[in-house]
Amino acid sequence: MTPETCCFKRLGIVEYQAARVLQQQLAGLRSAKQSPDTLLLLEHPPTYTLGYNGDKNNFLASRQWIKENNIDLHNVDRGGDVTFHGPGQLIGYPVMQLAKGPREAVLYIRRLEEMLISTLECWGITGTRLKKPSGHGFYTGVWVAGKKVAAIGIRVDVNQVTHHGFALNVHPDLSYFDKIIPCGIQGKAVTSLSRLLGYHLAMEQVMDKVEQAFQGVFNVEPCACVEVLE
């Protein structure tokens, strides 16, 4: 199968809302066939987000503590519950047009998980999907020895264009996760690549591997980006 094209753009540290506006602009261009699929790679300042089905009780810290520690807080239009974003965590926002079909969103999530699992393999880390206690279905995201290393939360709009994406813990301050029940899952800890390896990983190195894995799993090749990204 001939590869499709995809723009890969590294943005550094970007405020959450600014990144959201950029995704919306790109989604409009993508649905109008005026831009290719795009993968934005970036980091956020310390930020908590809560998905539209999320439970506010999964915040263990008070809103006052969040405010006093200069952490942004956003209610967002993605699936999933509460999570943390911050420096040292690689955020990926794919803006892609999916095929039409009732299971395309689920298949897309599975491919994101596959891409992240492939990325971890570059350092000899075995990432897995984690079964729910009921034995029916899996928790969304990627896990290593029962600890979550990557979270996924998405939205697919009426034009079948994807919003939001994945968060891979490279070397963030994991103590921020102590103030929430991550993704609303009780009793499950989080981890990071650097903690698993015992040494610090450069973000640029991880982005290289993510881009390579993304190209392989989604069968895309790099192309030029549209002007809105400049």
C-alpha cells in the first residue's frame, strides 16, 4: 500500500489552550482537504485536564492548591477522565482524517497504543495493554509491569478528524499524579521512561523514535507542513 503523507511538527513547550486552538485550526483545514494529516509533538506547562465523562472526585487536591501552585486546569472535549500534563511528558496531537465506520475510532486508539508500544521497544521496554479486572476489555493506554507510562484520550469530530491524542511520560515530575486518580483508575501507579531505565532520556531522542514508529504503524511518510504551523 502506498504511504499517505503526514506533517510532523515539534513545537516545544506550549500552553494547553494555545495547542487546542492550533488543533482546531488544523482540523478545519484537514476536513477541507487543505492540509495533510499532522502530528504535533510538544510539552505543556503543568496542567490538569478532565474529560467530558470524567469524575471531579478524582481530583485529590483542592482547587485552591491547584491555583496556588500555578497549575492550569481545563475541562476538555475528549474521552477519558482526569490526567496531568507537564514538562518532561511528550504530548502527541495527531490531526488525522479517519475513514468512515463505527469502529474507526477504536481502531485508531489501538494503533496509537501499538505505536507507543513500538516506541518503548527501542529501549528494550515491554509495554502492554492492561486488561480490566472484569476480564472484559482493556484500559486505554500503555502499561509496563502494571504501571501506566502513556495515556490516550481522543475526540473524533463530525468530519472524522481526530483531536487530542497521547501523553508519554519521558521524565516528568511524577508527584503531580499523586494529586489525582489518574484516568480515574483506582490503585494503579504511573511511571516514566527515565524511571524504568534508571537514567535521563533526551526529549528529542524520544521524539525521533515516536515519529519513526508513527510512520510505520500508520503507513505515512513525512511531508511539508501548512503555514498555520509557522
